[in-house]
Amino acid sequence: MTRVPLYNTFMARTPKKQSDPSPKWKRFIDKSVRDGRYRSTREAIDEAIKLLAERDVARANFAEYARNAIEEGAEAIERGEVFDGPSVMAELRRRRQAVRNRKTA
């Protein structure tokens, strides 16, 4: 009986990671390189990964901002620093009208 090393058995069952873009994106990258937007496929892929990383950071920053804004709003409510909707809308209409009046004056 031939023994198969455990490593080979594990690797046979482990799905391979796909690192090539789908045909749709391959065509897009190839065209971008041909059109001169990128010097190489590697440069185009590096730029795509950089943009994904920047988007991830922006999402994390927004999530942090939203959590802080919600917390500040909850604290303002606890202190009684709230305004009713009709009052806020009336103030916004007043400010909009003031801006319009300045433009026509």
C-alpha cells in the first residue's frame, strides 16, 4: 500500500485560491493597458487593490464617525438638547428665504 503524505491529502481537498481576474475584468485591464492608462497589467491590478484598501479605510472611518454621531445625539437627548421637527423645518425655510432675499437685493 502506498502512503500519501498528509500534506498532499490536505492540499488535494483545499480549494485553490483564485488570483486571476475574471474574463470580464481581464478584458477591461487589457484594454486599459492598450489605451495607455496603465503601463502593465501588474500596475492596473496594484491600482485596483490600492483603491479597495482606501475604500475599506473610508468605510471604517465612516463607521467610526456614525457611531460617534449617534452617541453624541443620544447624549444630547439625555440633556434635553433636542428640537422638534416642525421648528427645525421652519428655521431652515427662514434661512433659505434670507439667502434668496440677499441674492435678489
